[in-house]
Amino acid sequence: MSDSTHDDHDTKPTGLKRWLFTTNHKDIGTLYLVTSLIMFFVGGSMAMMIRLELFQPGLQFIDPQFFNSLVTVHALVMVFGAVMPAFVGLANWMIPMMIGAPDMALPRLNNWSFWLLPFAFTLLILTFFLPGGAPAGGWTLYPPLVLQTGDSFPFLVFAVHLLGASSIMGAINIIVTIMNMRAPGMTLMKMPMFVWTWLITAYLLIAVMPVLAGAVTMLLTDRFFGTSFFNAAGGGDPVLFQHVFWFFGHPEVYIMILPSFGVISQIVPAFSRKPLFGFSSMVYATASIAFLSFIVWAHHMFTTGMPIAGQLYFMLGTMLIAIPTGVKIFNWLATMWKGELTFETPMLFAIGFILMFAIGGFSGLMMAIVPVDYQYHDTYFIVAHFHYTLVPGSVFALMGAAYYWLPKWTGYYYNEKIGQWHFWTSAVFVNVLFFPQHFLGLAGMPRRIPDYPTQFADFNMVSSIGGFLFGASQLLFVWAVISSVKGKQKAPAKAWEGAEGLEWTLPSPAPYHSFNTPPKVD
Amino acid sequence: MAHADNSYYIPHGSHWPLTGSIGLFGIMIGASIWLNGSGIGPLVLSIGFAVLLFMIFGWFRLVINESEGGQYNSEVDTSFRMGMGWFIFSEVMFFAAFFGALFYARGIAVPWLGGDSNNFFTNELLWNNFTATWPTNGPDDLGGKFETLGPWGIPALNTAILLTSGITLTIAHHALQKGSRGILSMFLAATFILGFIFMGFQAYEYIHAYQELNLTMESGIYGSTFFLLTGFHGLHVTIGATMLVVIWLRCLRGHFKPDHHFAFEAVAWYWHFVDVVWLFLFIFVYWL
């Protein structure tokens, strides 16, 4: 059989076909990363409109229905379009290199899991132009409100189906790659932390994305085919949706944070020039968090009503998560302790992550307490909480990962000065943006409203100013990426002095196929 | 070119994934505008479905040719096996969502509507005179009075049929491993014929339910859980039986070796999965 049946190891197809038909993990990783950056700015511009409307009390710029649509689609785009695909992009680029494989285990499936995304987002964004506007019931899609969505309702459901299918395929590929493609000698407990966290994340994805698909399918049949899953008149219950949704939704939040833990566990040792303080405790902590994530979902629903025993159970179960999370935080701190620290951009983002993710973690602990949650539920306090975990949490980890591995991807260092500016502006303005929202929430400002009493005016204005400046700061990231792509300063194979791992044994930029023959791992 | 076992195999690029995405996109746009009342919805849906079928044919033909051409080494085989296993796990979780809805409705939602736990006033003020029972179509009697399908008629027969099909499939698998091709194709044919008989009975039951028992999807929470659980199961049986037909045709063409037949095993796993789901359906939907 001729060579044309598979890629020769050093050649790559050219032009558009390379990107449309590719089976290469680096090409697909790049597609994921670029897509997620675009979606980050799409979702970000929605956030800018939200903060613009909230700059002052009163209705100034957009009507309330459109405001609700912006809130809903901003969340869907950021969760499914920015954060999740960015981590899958990192997994694609890095996992084969880190475990000594040539590529992902199922390369064509890999292509498909990416090429579902543009179609899913076309379906979702299209809804802005349909009668009745884009979905406006919040990203949690609670019935009966979501059932009042206009023509965009089936588009929303099918977009979620496509996104779920894409995630499941991507996750299957990642698990199979890790379990089957490791180089000889790369035992499980020798795998880099980033690979470990992704292995566990992929398991979460396969377990919960089908449940979300089931939940939205029930919404679809309730709306169009007369079923009564969420209709009390027929013996169903709207609260059932909340249970099914959060059975997906709670593991989902760990899907967005566990790979961040992996990234931080790569960066901190590299710039502390010390190995990770406790590798196996980190693995067990990750697995514990993943396990606990399946059995605490109803802490999202304390105010919807449940028996007191249920409330106690979900409160205590949720608090348990603080233990493995604390193990992680102290692990990173102990890694830095007495290390030879330097503060290049990836390290700054990692330290920023540790500090500010902890703030998000603590506010989560506050809301785990049932009587306290009654006060905080659906206020700006919860908005502040999950934005602390997701923005200076997941997004900072993603930024740190990009700075850390850009020299490996492009072969050139990014402009360090721009990176430093990007970090410091982001770190300052993200706090100006989200910290006042804690006060707004504690004072009783509800989330998801376009207008508010004048008593909330000052903090909202501060938050909006922080928001605009944080948004503008992210343009520096684009500049930094371009500075690496069009780079001046060549990066050696081992781009960072203290970096460890198989990916740093490959030249920079990494060859098209990572390892043609398995490397030996001692 | 056959690959030595110590080097890696990377398949070449392919347009099939993108074609599949376009097909799914067509299906979803078509279904959406149809549900919104557009007349061209069914047409768009059909075009999308045709593209998807084209993709399925094309992609599988490509993979089958590569496999029969000896391109897949044992590492690729292991990747396929693991991938199929995790795919079936994702299917299990999909059904878990609907079983969860069933258990929640029976164990919590319906009793609460009837005043259980601390819901005395819910029952007293909102749904007065509603007594929690199962089956139920809810306090508003949605869809009107209905009867259910008992377990010991056709459902029990269907259970026997699916369990038998699991046995015939296993006999076929052993025959494949021993190289007895005649027994292989005979028992494989028996398996999918049993699958189609099962589907015939299910179709008959659905018609019976709709026309004579007034049991429909609109029959409250019972009808909702009954038709979505058995409906998605029936869809999976149809897909599984179709896959059985495909590997049967491949067997007739001399595909598969005693030690190299991933596709056969993947379909067999899928069939057993569908079988196990049915057992849960029989117990929790029809029987208890």
C-alpha cells in the first residue's frame, strides 16, 4: 500500500484542507485554542454590554429582555465556548508530548470533536436574530421559564446537544490517549499533574455531559410533545430539572477548574526550581474532589425547598470539598517555600490564581452554609463567587498555561514586558470588577437584572469601570501571542530553566508529530 | 503498508468528520424550524439526514478498508476498544438521566403532590383530593384516563427474546474465534432477526397503547417516562440491530479473523448494553 494512505511523518498538508481535515493533535489544539480565544472575546463583549447597562441605575442602553439574553448567552459562550475548549486545546497540544506519544489515540474523532463546535455556536448565536430573541432564562435553563423562550428554544437545545457530543468525543479521546499511548516506563504515578487532572476531568465529562443531554431532551419534549417531566399538573416537578441539571452542573464546575489545577501544578514547580511538594497527595486530592463533585449537587438548590436532612447532607458534603482543595493550595505554597523563585509571566498568573481562586473558594464555603445561603442565593454575591473561581481562577490558569507553553508552540518567546503588563492590569482590574460585587450581593442586589435601586449605584459604577479596563487589558494578551508567533527571541528546547517533562525534550517549535518512536522514561 | 508494532500509526486526514458535522447541522436546523412551524423543515431535516447517512457509509467504508488492508496494529485495536467502552459508559449515563427522572417522580414528586413529607398544604390548597399512586398522570389528569401495559404479556416475551439474542450472539462470537464461519453467520443472523422481532412487538405495543389504552406521551408523568425510556431504548435496539446486519454482511464477505475482529466485539458489547438496559426497563417500568 502506498504512503498516501497516511501522513508521512514530516510533511503536512497545506492550505485550508490542512485545517478542515486535519488529524494532527497540534493543528486541532491550535484550532481549539484560537476558537476559544475568539469566543472569549465574543462572550467578553456581551459582558461589556452588561456592565455598560449596569454602569448607572435606570435603563439606558438596552431593553430588559435583551439584557437577559446577554446574561444567558454570555454564560453559555464563556463556559462552553471559551473555558472548556481552551482546556481541550491545551490537552490536545500537550498530553501527547507529555506522555511521549506521537499524537492522540483517535485522531479523526479528535477532528470531529472540534468541528462540531463552530456549528454548535452558529446555532447558538443565530438565536439573537430569531423571533423572540436569544434564550433569556439564564444558562441554567430552568423550567418553566426557559419553556417560554421563543423560536430560539429548539436551537438552544440542539446547540447543547452538539456541544455535549463534542465534549464526550474529546473526553473519550483524552482518556484513551492517556491509558493507551504512554511511552514505555511512563507509569501512571509518573505522569505530569496536567495529564492526571485531565484524565480525571475527562471521566467527569463522559459521566455528566450525557445527563445534560437527557435534561435538555426532557425540556424539548415538555415543550413540543406534551410530556410532563417538569409539570406538576401531570405529576412531574420543575425541581426535577434542577436536580438533573445540577447533577451535570456541579461536576461541570470541576471540569472547568481541575485542568487549571494541573496547569498550576506544572508552572509553580518550574519557576520555584523545585519538584512539586507532594505529587501523590495532589493526585488523591484531585480524585477526591472529582468524587465529591457527584454527591453535592443540591447545594445549588437550598432555597428551592428540600427536607432538612437533605440540606444538612448537602451542606456537610460540600464543606468536605474544602479539604482536598486545601491540600492543593498548601501543596503549591509548600512547593514555593524556600524555592529559587523567579516571576516570569506564567508564574505571576499562577500566583495570582492561587490567591484569587482561594477567595472564590472561601466565598463558596460561605454559601455552603444553608441558613447563610438563604441570604446570598441569587444575589451578586454568587456572581462574585463564581467569577472569582472562573476568571482569576480558570482564565488566569489558561493565560498562565499559554505563556508557559507558547515558546514550545511557536519556537519563540513572547514579549515579556507585554506579558507583565497583561498580568498586572488583569490582576488589578479583575478585583476592581468583581470584589465590589460581594458587597452588592450582601446588601441584597439580585443577579440578572438590568436596573437597580440607587443605593447600589456606587459599587456598580466601580465594578463597571473595572470591567471595561479588565476587558481592554485582554487585548494585551493578543499582542503577547502575536509577539510570540512573529517572535524575535528564539526559544531553546527547554524554554524555562526549571521546567521538567518530556515536552521540553522536543525542539521548539515542537515537530509536527511529537514522538515517532516511543521515548524511554526512567 | 503494515506498521511494525513498535512504531505508531496515525491515520491520514479525512473530510468525513466535517461532513458529519454538516449533516448534523442540517438535521438540527431542519428539526428546529419544523418545530417552529416552518414548512421546509422536513426537507432540510431530510437533507441533513441524507448527508449524515452518507458520512456514516463513507467513514465506515474507509475504516473497514484500512482495517482489512492490515493497517491497524494492536495499539490501534486497543484504542478502539477503550473508545467503545467509554462510549457505552456515556450511553449508560444518558439512560441514567431518564431513570433518575422516573425514580424522582415515583419516590419524591408524586408523593409530595399527594401531601407527603412536609407538603400537607401543597396537597390541601393546590391539588386537593389528589392521592399519590403509581401509575399516575398527575393531579390534573393530563391526557385523560389510561391503562398501562402489564409486564407478563409481550414485555416478558420481549425479555426472553432479547436474552436469547444475547446467547445467540455469544455462540456466534465463539464460532468466530474457532473459525466456524457457517455457525457464525447463522447465529449472527438469528441475533438480528430476534432484534427485529423485538422491535416489531414494541411497535405493536405502542400502537396498542395509543389506540386502545389511551396511554400516550401526554399521559402525565407516567406516559412521559414510559415513552421516553422505552423510546430511546427502542432507538438503540434499532441502531444495534442495524450494526448487527452490517457485521453479518461483513462476515459473509469473509471479514474478521479469529484474533482480530474489533468491530464484531464492539457491536456485541453494544448489543449486551441494550439488553441490560431492557432488563432495567422491564423491572422498573413494566413490572414494579
